[in-house]
Amino acid sequence: MAAVLMRFVPCSLGPAVAPRSLSFSSSAAVRAVSLSTTKPLPERVKIVEVGPRDGLQNEKTIVPAEVKIRLIDMLSEAGLPVIEATSFVSPKWVPQMADQEEVMRGIYRKPGVNYPVLTPNLQGYRAAVTAGAKEVAIFGAASELFSKKNINCSVEESLQRFEEVMKAAKQEGILVRGYVSCVLGCPYEGKVSPVKVAEVAKRLYSMGCYEISLGDTIGVGTPGGMAEMLEAVKKEVPVHALAVHCHDTYGQALANILVALQNGVSVVDSSVAGLGGCPYAQGASGNVATEDVVYMLNGLGIHTGVDLPKLMDAGSYICRSLNRRTSSKVAQATCKL
């Protein structure tokens, strides 16, 4: 997901959660939307790799800084143009990111590659810039309850907090990317209005965020919901400034990304090896795997500049370090061949 999950209550996919989750795909919840396959696809897609931050932030066992540094360097060598390196949040809330300064000092900054970091407030922004960050990201939500439980303030209050970050960034020439969480559903409110998503995205873009990443934080979205949401957002924000951040909890991520491409979006967030889970659905997969996204884009003839074998090497490395199996279907299939 896009946001830093500072406070949450894990739950199972039991009766208390499943009925609401399944309602996101019901015919009553999403109106009929045309999913024409004749729309031209982009010739090139920018992949924003979020594994080192979003993928690792909820790991219970602290990952050594040297492992994170090595992972980022391998991703750089694989040709990823953007790698979200870490998060400058309080270690009290996200202990996994307590080594942010060490990571920023240790990585090799390959020419042409951007290494943005997440900054929740002005204090985090200052620390990030001091550590050498040239790009930062701020995060809001399209759901009031999610915003209050995640960052302890309303959507409006969160946007007001970002104003001071944006002011400082403009003065210092630092690029700012904006995240909007829960664009296709919220674990507390259920279905989220596309109009609300468009409103928050418009505010972030108007503030000066050069790119707005639309996050299906709990992975309940379907192609119909994605098309409906993008239809609303594109009325407020130029499509060239939009990105999608899809979780694969219900196995819909690649289908949703394809719909986004058909709607003119050419920036996709993903996580190597599918790192990152869904804290609201124990055992469910989280971020869509970068390997799977690149494989699909290769099959569509869309250029990414990413070397898939090197990317898979990076995935294998972090999975060995975490002592777990990759969530990438492509990597799993390749290992069996």
C-alpha cells in the first residue's frame, strides 16, 4: 500500500471481513463500465519499485541495513528507473525504517535513477533532505476512517499538514510525489466514492505534487472499479500525472493495471517478489510483484527498460534474506522449469 501503516488491528479473512470484501465486486457496488480492448496502450511504462520501503516496512524481524542497501543496488542494476528507498517516519511507529539514514548513505546512486523516500511531515522531510534525498513522497487517503486510524487525523487535516512540506520542497527544488490510499475500497468504510478519490487527488496535484499514485491499499478492486475510479480522477488530474499502486489480495492486480494502461496511465508501482502483505487480511498477498508486471508488459510489447533476469536475481536475494518464498508467479514458474 501507499501509506505507512502506523496503527492497525490485523484480522483474518473470516466472516467479519469476507462479506464486506466480496461486496466490492458485486454488480450493485459497481455500475457497468466499458472495458474496451481497442484503446491504444502506452509505448513505455515507468515502473516505480516500492519493495525496499512499502514491501519491507511491516516485516516483524528487522532487516539489516546492509541487506536493504544490497537489494536497492541490485534493483538499480536491473534497470528500475525509480526505487523508493526508505521512509523518514518515527521509529516508534515503523521500527523497520529506523535505519533510513544509514540506508541513504550506503546505496549506490546510479545515474538516471531516482530514489524517493516517504515523509509524513515537515520533520521527516527535513531529515530526508539532510540525508541526501532529492525526491520525497507524501501520503493521504480517500477514506476518513482510514486516515484517522492510519495517521490520526482527518483527510482535510492531513492535506493541511502537507502544505508546509510542499512549501519547503518548492523552495529547495525537491520533487514531491503524492499517494492516495484506499482508492478502490477501505477496510473500515467499504466502497470509496470515485468522486472522493478525485477530490483528494486534485488537492495533492494542485499543491504541486508532480505525480499522484492511486493505491488499492487492500487489493479489493476489480477492473470495473478501476475504470470507474479513473474516469472520475482523469476529470481532475491529467492522466500523464497519474500512477496506479495495486495490491494483489484478491488476484486482481494485473487485470487492474491493464485497465489503467487502457485508460492512458503509464506509471505503475510494484514490489520485487511481491514483498508486503495486507495487514487487514492475514496471509493475503500484498503488492503486485514487479517481476509479474514486467513479464506482462514485455508480452504487450511495452518498453520498461527493466532487465527481467536481473530483477529476478534481486527477488531471489531478498527472499533468501527473509527466508521465505517469492510471491511472484513468474519467479515461481521459472524455478519449476
